[in-house]
Amino acid sequence: MFEPRASGPELTAEQRRVLDEEFFASDPTAHLRAKIDMLLRYTPATPMGAVVSDRLASLGIRDEALAWMTPDAHTFEAMRAVEAYALRHQCAETLIRLVGSALQVLTVAPARTLWEELEDGPYKIADGVGQIEQSVGEGVPLNLFATPEQEQLAVSSDAWPVHTGRAWAWTLHAMELLQHQPIDLTAANNKLKHGFVVRARTDVLASFIQADGIDDPTRFPLSRLRAAAPIIDGVQLQFIRREKLAPKDRSTDWMSLTTLNLDAEALLTEALMLTVVHGIVFGAAQARHIVARREKPPDSLTVRGLPDPAGYARRIRGIRQPLTLPRTGPHPAIVLEAGGEVCTIEVGQMIQGRVIDDAAASTGDTAPPGDPAEPSRSV
């Protein structure tokens, strides 16, 4: 049983002290790191193994009952990227909720516990982002990322502003991931969590290709495709969404299809960096609690070595296109989001063509007699 027990409508000072003891004895950063490591170590070739089969058998489940739904390597690859996407979003949301609550304790409510502030914080993550923006109006407090001992060292160190600046840059990156953009990453994550109302696939390639000098657009040289700038490649995650421009006016609603570009390794790297910053913020708060008890905090906490998140923001995020048009108002455009920028794409007439090697393109050769015609591809 938790002691001291309830004695009124508010937490007592002693209850808050005990709650801090409990919360700072946990290690939420290790939980996130363990999930990241599992996805980094996983390969599609990993067999289920006799141990798993034996466990299933002990539950009365025979191998043949599951054989019909055994995923292939492509499905494993797609699902690993999807899980990496969901994990990055979880790491971003976990970091933002911690930063928002830590700032509240540092600047507004020092008597409250961090655990209590996390529980009572904003329900909607967008409100959590807004809370942080409001809290740092006069600057980011150094002790958000630094222990009391490190605060003293920072006075005589020129490197500390750089290190803490990188930690704050990753916090801003997390905030950007969670804010509503033309391509809504939070909507995609919610559809993953609630019913898996998405499609993961690996069979789509969309690229920007230089078309000048191609006489016959139905016969596309392979070299042009290889030199193209890819928009969607590798693993993709698709979802549909009802876009609501005016909540009380259904005439402006329209439906969109979004295709996200998923790079599992890049997503896991981002998740790892967000987890590092989470550990720094949690560790700094933990150290302040330990110092308040006149004990020596651990000296392993560091903010050194963080890369600049700008390199990850430059990647193409995805493309969104309308499936329906609103009854009133402007027609929505096809948009491409990359590097923090949003581009509008105009689409003309669709041409069905075939990708051919360059020799055939120069001679005008077609498929050899007797060869079955390949399926046409849109280019």
C-alpha cells in the first residue's frame, strides 16, 4: 500500500516527496531504448524457432493453424519500417510531454512533482507543444538539460551552449513532427494505433524525372529512371483522411490519400536521438531531486555528441492527394512535403508507358517476338 495515505483533496508535501522517490527510481528512457534496439537487431530472416513453437504448443496452438498467415520477407520489411515510424512518434510525444512538464515544475509550480505534472498536463499533444512555446518565451532554462553540477561548469565552458542548443534543436524537431502540417503525421500514427486503418507496401516508386529529349513518352529510357529524384521509394505507408476545413460546415470537407516515405534506419536514428534528449531531461530532473536530498547525483549524464537534426528534416516526408473535392471552396492541390517545405504539384494527362533500356530507346526496338507484353507502368 502507498504511504502516506489519502488525507484530503490535495496531495500533501510528504506524498509528493514519496511520489518523486518512486518516479525517479524508474527508467523510462531505457524502456524506449529497448524498443529501438529490438527493431535495430531484427532481420526478416530471423526464424520463429523451436522455443516459440513449443510455447505456442503449450497454449494448445499448433503450427499448421498459423501457417496460412506467415508473412514473407517483404511484409516483414514493411512492418519493421511501420513500427519504426510509430516508435519515432512515441519518442517524440514522450519527449514533448516530459519537457512541457519539466518546464512547468522549473518555472511555474516548483512544489509539484514531475509525475503529478505529467498526469495533469495537456491531454492533446498540440496543447503540449503550445505549453512549451509559452514556457520558453524568455528563453530555454539551462537546468532543463543540465544537472546542478553541470550548471556550475557551464559558466566557464564555451561548449555548453552548443551542446544544450543541440538538445533544444531535437526538442524543436519533436515539436515539428507533432504539429499539424499539410501531411499530418499524428493522424497517421493514430490510424496505426487504432485499428491499423492503413496500408503498408513496398511496390510503389514515384520520382521526378527529366522528360526533355524524350520523343515518345510511352517508351521511357531506363537511365532517366535511374537518374531520377525519388519521391516515394522503399517502404510506404498509405492512409485516407477526411479533411475538415471548417468543423461546422461539411460542404468544405474532402477526402485525401497520403503516402508516407518510410526509411526504417533513419526513423530509428531519429527515435534514438529523441530518446537521448529524453534521458537528458529526465536525468537533470532526477539529479535536482537527489541534490535536494543532499546526495550525490550520477555523473554519467551528458549532452555531448548530439548530431544536428537538420539532416533528418531534409528528407522527403510524403505526398498527399485529394480523393474527393469539397462542394464549396477552392479545390485542394496535390502537395509534397520535404525538408520543412511544401510544394504544390500540378498533374496533367496520365500517360501509360513502358520503361525500356537505352539501346532499345535509341533504336526504336520493341519487345522481342513471342515475349509476353510487360504490364504498363505510369511514368
